[in-house]
Amino acid sequence: MSDYNETAPDSDETYLVPALERGLRILELFRHQDPVLTPNAIAQRLNLPRTTAIRLVQTLQSLGYLERANRDRDYRLGPRVMKLGFEYLNSLALTDIGTPVIERLRDDTGCASHLVVRDGRDVVFVAKAWTHDNTLSTIKVNVGTRIPAHASVHGHVLLGDFSEADIGKLFPEPMLPTYTPYTPRSATEVYERAQKYAAEGCAVSESSFEPGISVVSAPVRDSSGLIAAAVTLTVARPFLEKTMVAAGLVDRVKAAAKDLSERLCFYAEEERAKE
């Protein structure tokens, strides 16, 4: 019989990773009262060797969680920390706050409305306000449905903040999968579409991903000013009639997206006030 006897650890602390713990504690040091810190100050506050603090700070900087301040040896929180914070707040608020907005849009227009976000190379539907229009009964778009971001107007709207280089990294293939003659075939084409819609503040797609279906989509921005989601309206027509546009259909979608953006910002301000 073996003398080896595996016993359970006395504490969960057995599994702690010291370097990770130190890195997170460094991020916690940056507060409203101390927005900028030097490696020396960080080392002193956490009782770390100076060289260890420098290595940790440089690692966090390389990942975007810290950045140089005042072109000096000082550091401050980087945009990646801000993005994580806002994404967390918005993930809690987006569907709860967004559902009444898209339901009102559905009621005002009679068309199905959705709230979508980007997850990597896909667009994901996270909330829906369905319509009783029988012409849309064959369209299976439920919460959790995914479609390719490069091929959909939703994805182009959600990529409005991306640089051409970033979109190239996201879609490195020399030829992207096509679904209709209107599908972009390269990252450059996706970038051009995204920039066009970003400049216009809204996108109208007529049978570009699914024949016989038109879509109006507008970006929703979070407290950081970045695009966090899109409000969309699905119209069961291959082309939008001029009378529908003249009746304010596009403007209603843009107004709903603006309303949700303002609600998300207000929610974030309330959460910060509670801290």
C-alpha cells in the first residue's frame, strides 16, 4: 500500500497566484484621490521590492490596464480597465433597460425590434420585441441567435469604433464568406461600410443578408462613448418604401438608440454615485 495520502487543502488560499493577486492590488491602488502613481509609490504601499513593482507595472501596461501619465514615469489606469468597468455595468443594465426601449419602438412602428451586441466575429441578439405580423413568422431570430458580423449591417454598426487595422485583425482572411451579392468580401470593405454608417449615425440594409428582409440599425453608446450595442428594426420587405422613410422610420430607430444610450449613461452615473 502506498504511503501517499492526498488530503484536501486547508484553505482556498492554497490555490492563490501571488503575481495575479499583486497585479490586481496594484489596480486597486488607483483611486479618485490617487489617479497617478509611480512604481516606487506602488512598491511602498504594497510592501514590494521595487524591481518586482516595476515588472508588474510594465506587464499591466503591455496589456493596456495601465498607461504612462504626463510622459513621465508616472502611471494611471489604462483604457482597458475603463472598458471592462463599463462593459460590466452595461451587461447588467443593457437587457433590463433596453427591453422597454425596443418594445416601445416595436409598438410605434409595428415592426420587430431587437437589441444586438458583438461577440468576437459574431453579432448576438440579446433582447427582442417580436411582432404579430405573420410575414415575419418564418424568420427565426431568438435571443442568443448569432450571425456573422462582417456580413450583417448590425455588425458593421457595432464595428463603427474600430480602426482599419483592428478590423483586419478580426477578419484576416483574404476572402470572407459571402451570403448575398451585397456581402463585403474583405476586411477593407467591412471597414468602409462601418465608417460610412458611423458617419451617418444609422444603417439601412435592404436584403443584404437575408433576401426579402430590410433592417434599420443604430449604435448604442455606453458611458465611455464607445459603441456597446445596436438597436435594430426588422421590416418584412425587400426594400424600404419611400413613404416609410418619410414617415420617420429611420429617425425612430436613431431616437431609440439615443434614448438607450442616455439611459445607460444615467445608470452608470447612479452606480458610481453609490460607491
